[in-house]
Amino acid sequence: RLKTCLFLYSDFVVLRFRYKKTGKDSNLKRPHIPITICGTNEKINVIALLDSGSDYCFIPREIAEYLKLQLKGEEEVISTAGKTKLQTTTILVEISGPGDHKIYGFLVPAHVPLDKTDGQILVVGRIGFFENFVVTFDGAKKEIILKPHKETQPQKIN
């Protein structure tokens, strides 16, 4: 069970993040956001690609093993990277804005590749995350804007 993260919900605020330079091409900026992923007894701060074209979150196997996530099943899926064998899990994702003390937390379904591969990045997809926010990708400003839905109910996970 995921139980180590405490959630603070007071006034909902709009979260803004600048696109970040990543990879070998230092001129290319992408919509990466800082998140915390919580496991049973550990949590880790990571920079994740916010991907509106991805249904699910994808977590590198090394992170899943570090967090001791409970992995289930095994399935083969076809993605933009070709055929991949995956396991599924549920993760607790925390996000807060720069300098913001309010933390938003959500349970999110995620996929974990069976194989460890160099260069895997953490991807935050739509299911479990996007329905909690109005998500705006402002390409001109190179900025991501996350506005919590008013109907998003605060959750406390024990």
C-alpha cells in the first residue's frame, strides 16, 4: 500500500512550469515537470515529460525497483518505440508549483518496461493525471500551465 505521502490541500492554485532543455540537443526545450513519486517506504523527486499523446505514465524499471512498487501481470504493447513488454502498477504522484507549499497528490496507473534500458525517461500520460487539471501547453512562451479542476476533490491517503 502507498501510505508514506501526506497531502496538503488548501486553496487550489495555478501551477506554471517552464519547458526545460533536455537531451543532446541543448536548443530543444520540452514540457518537463518536477514531480515526486511515492512508493511503499520511499519517494523520489524526478523530472518527467508531460505527454498529452500518451495514455499512461511510463516509469523506468530502475525507479520502480528503487521504490519497491508492486508490479502486476505482463503484457506486450505496441508503442511509438515498437513492441514492448510491460508490467502495471499504481503510483502516487505529488506535484507542487515552484515555491508553492501546496501539494497535489493523485493515484495514477503506470506501466513499467520489463527490461532496463539506458535513456528511459519518466513519462506522465493522460490517464490519472490530466483529468485533475486543465492542462495548457503554451508553445510560444515555452510554458506548461496546470489549473486544478474545481471539482477535483482533495484526497488523503493513509
